[in-house]
Amino acid sequence: MQLAYDGITEIWWKSRADLENALSSETGRVASARLEQDEARFIDFARSRIFITEEHEIF
């Protein structure tokens, strides 16, 4: 049986504003590019999905 996926990665920020600030800064853009270069060694991007979610405490 072959699984539909073989790994999951989570990256957390304290707020959406922190995420947006991180991705819009020069340091964030450089870090994001370096991360993508590393991921390209072991991730099939064409068959991968990205989800951006927001956590809500229910109980």
C-alpha cells in the first residue's frame, strides 16, 4: 500500500502579522529562498500542497 503522503511540515508564527512581516522583510525573503532550495532536494513540489491556516481555540 502506497500512502498519499510521506511527511508533513508545520511552521508557526504568533500572528498573521508576524507571518506577513517575516515574508516581506529582506531577511525573511532570503530565509524563504534558502528553505525552498533545501526542500527541492527531497520534496516533489508538483505533487505537494501548501495550507495556510489560523488556529482557533474552541474549548
